[in-house]
Amino acid sequence: MQIRGFYEFGHTLDVLNADSHGFSPADVAHVDRFWAYGDMHDSSAGFVIQLRDGRHAYVEFLHWHGFEQDEDFRIDVEMLEDQEAPSAPLREPIDPSAPWPPGGWSAETAHLDRLLLQGEAAS
């Protein structure tokens, strides 16, 4: 089973809410593609998601691990025009010396879609 991005997407679903981001986890139908990166100090990921109403969004997750300090994370959401969704816009890397996106894009998202199904079953 693929696990890359699983941790980050789980946190993303936990934090997403309609008031702050324009949609909630219940509105997410599918993950089209994603990238994920992590080391001892932080983890990050980006997800191109399809909403149940057919729109697409790019969700970026940044998490700083707090070994001697408080943990912190941020989620940014950008709604995509339909023609942008398949090619997902590139972003500046978190670390300018890192390749972008870190770890490359993946369209293998079945493991992430399973998180969506678990969320539906729980509600």
C-alpha cells in the first residue's frame, strides 16, 4: 500500500472547513494528483482535488515539527480554473534548493481516496 502523502492528507482533511477554505472534507470527491515531501524538521504536500460539484482546488499543506517548540501547520487553498486542474500550477519550493515539487507529482491516489471513504463512513 502506498503511504506517501497519507499523513499530510489526513491532517488536511482534519483542518479543512467551509468557513475558512470555501469547502469541507465532505465536499471532496477525489484526489487527482499530489506531491509530498518530509524530513526531520517539516513535511509538506500539495493536492489537486476534485470537489463533488465538479470544481477543482489546489490544497497545500505545510507542517513544522516541534521538537523543542510548538508544532505549527498551515493549509492554503486555491480554486483552479477547469483548464488548470490537469497540469496543477507549480509553486515556489519551500526550500529554494529543493527540486520542485519535492518528490515529483503522483497520480497514484487510491490510498488518499480511501481516507475520503473512511470519512464518509464515520459521518
